[in-house]
Amino acid sequence: MDHKIRRIYVPMTESGFYILYCLQQPQHGYGICQQVKQMTGGELVISAGTMYGTLSKMEKDGLIAFVREDEKRKLYQVTSLGTEILNLELHRIERLYKNSRGENVNE
């Protein structure tokens, strides 16, 4: 993995995390917004500007790829690089959670 890409994406913004997480299955921007709103109980609402700016950047950086168009909506899915970044971030979040509970991550 390119160290520059890792440095850009880890740690991730909350919006970026949810966008990448939702793209484990093909999805379009509006569908991601709805899924994130549901997953977070409405606590996180991703604006259209943030959504489409993030999708564009992630596609340019190779974390996601265009899959197909469905009724004028572009569907994207995470790439192997995106999965690698997502796993790094999940591990980082898990470590933070365990440390906040007083657990040693090496146990």
C-alpha cells in the first residue's frame, strides 16, 4: 500500500468511514446517505457536497470503483485497496475502544 494513501485516509473522518463501509456492496450516493442516517439513528447526516466530493476523491485514489449506472445513478463499490484501508481503520477504532475500557490490545 502506498504510504501517502495510508497517511491521507488513516485516521478517517466519520463520514469517510461510513461511505467506505457502506460500499462493501454496490451503492449510489443517495443510498449511502440513507443507509448512514439509518445506521446512526440520524446522528450523522452526510450532505450531498460531502458525499460526492468524497466519492470523487476515493475513486481517484483507487479506494472505490464505478460499477455501473442504474437509473442515472452511479453505483460504486470498494476496491481491494479500499478494503485494506477500511480494515486498518476498523482495527484502529477497535484499539481505541479497547483502550477506553482499560483493556490492553496485546491481551
